[in-house]
Amino acid sequence: MPKIFDQETKWNVYHYTDTNALISILAKEKIILRATNIMYLNDPHELIEGITTIQDIQKTSLNPGAFRSYYITSFSSCNDNLSMWGMYAANGNGYALAFDFDELSKGYEIMIKCVYGKNEIEQQFKNFHNLTQTGVFTSLMGATKLSKEDEEKNCKALELNNIITTCLGAKNEAYSYESEMRGVIYCNDSQRTHFRTRNGYIIPYIEVSLPKFALKEIVIGPTNNTLLKEQSLYHFLQINGYNLDDIHIVRSKIPYRG
């Protein structure tokens, strides 16, 4: 579990999905999630929000193609959101899989909390930029005073990190209901790349494995969340080697027929 001031905190994030995808994710020796190439996500303005904002601030040019080796898995802090059920979980007939954030973060290179709308994107970017310029971050890297050259190198590295994470996590404000947290992996290894189809497009993705104990909860969608559906889920988990004492199964509280 994540620790704040040396105290453990329980923090789950949710992945909304349909029944077939749930089986694909959970019915293996390990949990297998898909991270999709960022150029092929649902939002056609992916990357554009962050790139445009940074270009306006810094009067520089950024190429979206430079991000083509980044892969994304989307999660949400919302455990029972009607819009999420409708968009990503078979119109309410799917599930929301809750993963322990600490275990989840071990499977990805970085976890990014998305920022929505030009004003918030700009404010976050400027805040981080200002901190790097004041030397706050470089002063935390050790008691030994850095040389001016090393300090400049650290500032440049932090500034580059600010640009990358801003572009990867910036979204149009119309998606703010998602409260998205992204797992990000950089990968240019063709041996790891798989492909699937969606709406006639060939979509590249990579697989991310997690231990089974990373799964903490499953929320059953609001459409047809019957006792039989709950029983079938317990049956599936038991057969596939999950410890049922460690997984909380609940039904959505939203009244919705789909």
C-alpha cells in the first residue's frame, strides 16, 4: 500500500471493462492488462491539449510523433460512475476492477493523474516549471551542494520530464468526469508489441502483468446486477486461483436499466 508520512493508506483505482475483457485480464497465471499506444486512444485530441498549451507558453514546437512509443492503461478514481459504465463497461453491463495502487504502480514506469482543460494544464505546467527554476527539486537530491553545471543538468532533466508528463496526462475538459489515472510505459521493442482491431483500425498494445493479489475489489455494473451474476463471478475467481477472502465484490448502487 502507498505510504504517507510512513503510514499505510488504502488506495484503489478502477479499470472499467466488459465481461469478455474481464475474462482476458483475470483468467491467467497473472493478471494481464493491456497498455494501448497513445496514438490510438479514444480521444482524438490525445496529446494535442498538452502540446498546444506548452507551445503557447514556451513559444516552441513539439512533434506528436515523438510520443509514439508510449503506451497507456487507463484507470479511474471513481468506483461507480454512470458515464464510465456507459462508455467503457458495456453500457452498465460490465465491471469495474479495483487494483491496489502500490502494486499497480510496480507494473508501470510512471503513474500520471490526468489534468483537464487548458487553464488547469497551463497552471500545473507553470507550477512545476517555477519549482525547477528556483532549485527546490535539485536541493532535495542530497546534502552535498551541486555544482552549477550539475544543477543546470538536473533542471533541464526535470523540465523535460515536466513536458513529457504534461503531454501524456493532459486531456480535454469534456473528459473530466473520468477522473483518470494513467499507467504509462515507454516501449520501442517490437517483440513486446501485440495488435488488435477496433472500428477497422489496427491498434498496437503491450501486455502488463501484475500479481493476483493486486486485485482488491470488483464492482458489478448497474445493468442486470443479479445474484446469479455475482455468484458466477465468485465461481470464476475461485476456479482461477484468486483468494476470495481478499477480494470485495459489490454491486453498483446506480439505478440504471441500460
